[in-house]
Amino acid sequence: MSPVLNHATLKGPSMSSKNPTCAQLFHRLHHDGILLLANAWDAGSARVIESVGAKALATTSAGVAWAHGYADGDKLPLRLLVQTVSSIARVTRVPLSVDFEGGYSDDAKAVGEGVASLIDAGAVGINIEDGKGEVDLLCRKIEAAGEAGARLGVDLFINARTDVYLKRLVADDRRVEETIRRAGRYREAGASGIFAAGVSNPDEITRLVAEIELPLNVLAWAGLPSASALERLGVRRLSAGSSISESAFGHAAQLARAFLDSGDPGSVLGGALDYGALQALVAR
């Protein structure tokens, strides 16, 4: 049976970055319980996610890159990311945050210009990550992103992702302290939230929440507590990351393989949203 879709979501005023209340709403969503973000990779996936009840949308850099035939990791041409954001904003009404990876440049000025392009396309938030780069470099990028938002009159939500856990940047017994240290620097540079991707231990999450003076975002991860448990710990944002896009591509591969192996028309029909429902979702 197809999921129940809410075709009425598109009614009402636009909630793009050009509507000042959109950015304000996105900030508020980080202070009222836990914000669940089922990351999208194109306009169609974003519209489907919005239709089943998402309060806000976020992109997955990996999913967007794969959809365009690029590898994840700052490989996607910026123009394609901007086009994707514009197409998502055209068909959706909830606040949109964009995974900007490392900003696609080590030049802070270029990063700021890129952020401005994303805001113009409809974003009210970004993720920007340190990866294996220097803390000072991400601080400069955060400052440039904030300046771009201020210049355009948008209270941009800057979610600073630190990869201390994800990329094992320090020894395990130093991860909490290093994450807190970096979070303090990113907060001073103008970050609105901290994304500690890869943390899953409840005791470590509790310490991060207590000592980081910004909303904490965690990534759906093996061994991570439930959303309700995370909310009790003080986590304010839980992201699916690339997992939904991975599952979607995996399901497409399974269906295609079954069809190519058997030629059975029924092999491609399982779990599908019907044509009419999808048409209704994107009709404007």
C-alpha cells in the first residue's frame, strides 16, 4: 500500500528564504523538542518528505552528488547544488537547510559568495563541516556565511559540523573534549548549532549537551538511542543523513535487477507511489 500523502502542504504563502518568518521558524524548531530531518536529494524526494509531515527539510550532500553523477566530498559543482536548492524551494513550503559540505572552497570569500547563492535559491540554513581541515579555516567560513546572511537580510542557521567522531580525528578518550573545544570556537565565529556526527554514546551526548552552548545535532547511526531518548538527553536535531537516499538507490537497484533478470512486469511494482499521487505532489 502506498504511504498516505498530504497533498495540501503547498497551500499558503511561500516559506522560502525570501519570507523572513521562514528563517525565524527554522531557528525556533531547534528549541522546541527535537527536530527530525529526513534528508532529501532532489525536488521530488523533498516534496515527498514534506508531504508525509516534515516540519523542515535538509539536503544530503552525498545524495545530491550521487543524483548528479558525482562522488560525495566537495566534488559537486556549486551550480548544480544551487540548481537543486532552487528546484526544492520551488515545490516546497517548509524551511530548507542545505548541506554545503566544506563550502566547496578554502577561500572564505568564495564560501560567502556560495552561501549567498544558496540563500537566493531558497535556503535558510546550511551545514558546513571541518572534515580534516583546520579549525581556524572553518571559523573563517562560518564568519563569511554569517556575513552573507546578514547582507541579504536572512537570519541564516549555520550548523557547524565537526568530524571529530566521524573521521576519528583524535583518540577515543579525547573525542568529547575535542568536540567541545571546537564547538566553542565555532560558536564564537557565529555558528547557530553544532553537529557532532557519529556520536552515539548517551553519556558522551549528555556531556556535549551540557557543555556546548548551542543546539546539538546528531546523525542517525548504529547504536544511537531513539529520538525520544535523545530528546530527553537534550539533543535538539536528529538527521537521517544519506541513509534514506542510500536506501532509495538500493531499492531501485533491486527492482531493476529483478526486472532485468526476469522481465516480469510485476517485479517493478512493489511499494510504489502511484503516478497520480506523484503528479499531485509536484503540481503547481
